[in-house]
Amino acid sequence: MRTARVRTVHPVIWAGWAALATGAVLCVLGWYGISGERYAERQLPYLASCTVPGAALIIAGAVLLTHGRGALATARVEELYGLLVAAEPADTEEPRQAASAPLAVSGDLLMVPGGTLWHRADCPLVAGKAEAVPVDSKLMASDELGPCPICEPAEETD
């Protein structure tokens, strides 16, 4: 997968560098031709045949390089995504079920003084914290505390 994508991008990058180099050479030749002429009517052919096309080639080369590098970055991202997808286990239903299972299942509700959420006692955010105290039923009734989005305790009143 990688070689097919990367090889299709390289010609665009090489074309961009070639256009930039050719444009620079034409601009230098135009400048050299114009600098040797005293009168403006003799400078116009150099301007029309070298300097303007050289500037256009420089702009085209910059556009090609930008496009080629963007396509190369996209190809690399797609390659990394393919590697990550290939690294997933064959049975993808099991991790989804594990992710949807609650982290905490305790029936006891705790809160941290000054906090705005209430948690189950085995929630990772309050487990092992000495400052966690049981939830006051008055605070739950007044809607000052909301449920923790991690342990998702059921709304219970004492």
C-alpha cells in the first residue's frame, strides 16, 4: 500500500522543483537581458519572454510542491490508519462492550467538598480520597450536584 501511494506523489514534487528551478533561471536571464539594454522598448522582449514566464513558473512550482507534500502527508496518514486498523483484534465486539460497561457499580454515593459532581464509591475520581464524604440529600434535592460522567451513578435520594 505504501509504495503505490508514495510513488504517485513523487512526480508531482519533482515537477514542482523543476518548475521552480526553470522559473528562477528564466528570471535571472530576463534580468540579465534587461540590464544590458538602455531603452525601455528594447527591454520589453526580455520582460515578456523571460521574466513574466519565469515568475509564473515559480508560482506554479510552489503550488505543485504544496500539493505534492500535502498528498504525501495524506498518504502517510492513510498508511498509519491502515496499520492501526490492522492491529485491532479480530473480535471487535468485545472492546465495544467493555467500553460501554460502567467503571463503577457501588451503590454508595460520595462527593468531594466544594465539588459539583457526585460519584459512586468505587469511581476512579474519588476512590482512595480521604476527603470524599457521603452525599448530602439536601444538595442532591436542590440540584447543586450533578452526576459524574465517568461512573454515571443513578440518581438516588436518601
